[in-house]
Amino acid sequence: MKFKLLKNFALTVILTLSFSTLAFASTTGTQINKTVDGVKASLTFATEKLKPGSNEFTISLLDKDGKPLPNANLKATASMDNSTDMGGMKEDKPMMIDLKEGSKKGEYTGMADLKSKGKWVIKSTFDVQGQAKTIDLDVDVQSAGPNLLIIGGFSGVIVLIIVIAAINKKKSNKA
């Protein structure tokens, strides 16, 4: 009876841990919004936490009425924020980002290669009724360490499987 209870408990813990790591895994992206002269720019990254390396993003531009800007001629660059002293980590010139039209009007997608952790500025330049406008969108890139919550969850599941196998083997040897 005790063994059946222990086995059911272990199975419940295994299932709970395996699904809880999926629940804690983030599926939402990072979004930064800024408004300049009635134009609302939204910068959305596919992941919640930005890591050094390539990061996919979408920029959308809306006018004061919430409608997409037609023919915005959007250009974007990425550079390290030099307003704070980063110990000499200055880039010579901003990186140009190739943009493609997104799935909706006023939406553009691109890939930013954020080479190191720290504060980065995505500078968006676009035209509104023949006038050039610029919006600086600040992003924070974090170090690319492992996700310890997921690793710990899977480690716990593996340990429980080994314990159950050892108990089952011990029980079969006694019989």
C-alpha cells in the first residue's frame, strides 16, 4: 500500500514538474512604445528577454488617429547607448538594419545583431508628410546565461525517474 502511494506521488510530481517548466517558459515578447509628434512607434521583439546575438523584431508606425503611416520610408539603425560610461565599449558607427514590410500596413520586420549585453538604441527614421522624424527606442540586452528554472525542472524529473526505477528493481529482487 505504501509503495503504491509513493509511486502515485512520484508520478504526480513528475507530471507537475514537466508541465510547470512549460508554464514558466515565456511566450510573450518585449514591446517598447514611444510617441513623437503624434506618431506612435512600437518596437516588438519576439522574445521577452533580449540576448546578445541576432534578435528578430517588428516596428509599427501609427498616426495620431491610430492608422498606419503610408509610405513612411522607414530606416533603422542599432547602436550601443553611449550616454553612460561602459568602460570603452563604444561602437564606431551604428549598424544599418534591413527592414521588410510586415504582414500589416505600417509594420516592418528586421533582425538586429546586438553583439553585447547592455543598453542599445534602435533609431528609427521615417517620413511624415514630407518631414523626416526620428524616434529612439531603448532596449536592454541581458547576458545569455542558461534558464536555470527549466534545467532544474528537467533535472528533478530525471532524478524522480531514477528513484522510481531503483525502488521497482529493489521490489522485484525481493519477490
